[in-house]
Amino acid sequence: MEKFMLIFRQNPEALQSAAPEEIQANLGRWMTWLNDLAAQGKLAGGEQLTPNAKVVTNKQLVTDGPFTEAKEIVGGFVIINAENIEAALEIAKTCPNLEFEGSVEVRQVLVQNS
């Protein structure tokens, strides 16, 4: 079994224009989705992120966010267990983040042998 990180990106404008009922219903779908992954032994961890951020550049400049020029924000991540990248992509395709113009980046976790 391999580990994959699913990184959730969201269009902040699409979320802001959604009705409160839509957002609440989506939150319920998130909880169901995560609970289903956990019940199947596929959820290895993850966290939601705050919208505030700081960025350090190569010139050691620290900038506060959120950044108005950003077209999307990273809202959180989970680590999942999957047989291969294709299986991880199939899981990502069922993610509620795809509503409200969201996306899911799928990256394999590199495991170092010690």
C-alpha cells in the first residue's frame, strides 16, 4: 500500500457566492467522505488549514496573506493509503472539494528507507 497526499485547492470567489445552505450541505458531504475513507482504512491523516498565510521568499522577505491576486487557496490536505496512483486518483474524483470550482492535487508520498 502506498501513501498519497490529497491537497485541496478552492476558488475563494465560488465559495463566497454560495448560499449558506449549500456550504452547510457540502460540509456534511465532507464529513461523510472522510468517515467513509476512515472506515475503509484509507485515511492516514490530514488537517484543514486557516486562510491566513505567510510566505518567505529567497530574499528572506516575509509576506502576509491571504493574497488577493491568488485565484485559489489551499484549504487543507489528507494522507490516504492506496494501491497506486490510479486508485488514489479515483478516490480524489469523489472528493466534495470538486464542488464550488475546487480541485484536488494528488501527490505520492516519498517513503525513505532507513
